[in-house]
Amino acid sequence: MTSIIIYTKKEKLKHKKNLRNACSFWTLRYFPKKFDEEDNVIFAYDGFIQGYFGNSFSNFYSREVPKNAVRFSPRWYELEKKIPIKSFQGFKYADESIEKMLDDFKIKGD
């Protein structure tokens, strides 16, 4: 359906990138209605989209994971060229141009 962008601080993203769990999660105020398990969770800080975690697991819940959380694999894709974005709170949906740039600028998966 549609990937989401989360604007955060560098330190919080670094923490998520260092986790090597089979699946990590990010709690939101409410669960994105247009978000699906095949979508990406894109992260931005300091005015730029930095990269994304692929293959979310939005439909998997457990006692430890709140229902308003998006889950994602620990596989991180760094962007070779950062994509400028204005800061915002919460999340927003990625449009088609952002999705295309992710594919064009992806350099590696950790």
C-alpha cells in the first residue's frame, strides 16, 4: 500500500539500527491505515531521509508490541544520496516520488 516516513533524532535511529532482533517496532500515536506488511518504514533526521527498514511486519502483534506500533525487520538500507525533507511530528505517508528515490539512492543493506 504505502510506506511511511518517521522523523526522529539521530540517536533514536542509531538505537534501532543497532538492534539485531528478528523484528523491531516503532510506536505511533495511531496505526497508519494505508500501511501494509510489504511497505517500508523510512526514517529521517536533520532535514534528510537517511534510509529505511524493509519488509515491515505490521500485522504481527504480541503482548510486548502495542497495536499502534509498526514492526520492521532489522535490515537497514542506507541512502547514498540523502533526500531533503522538512521536519514534522509523528509520521506521514511517502508519495511515489519518494518511493522511486529510495530505489535509486539505496547503497547497501546491513
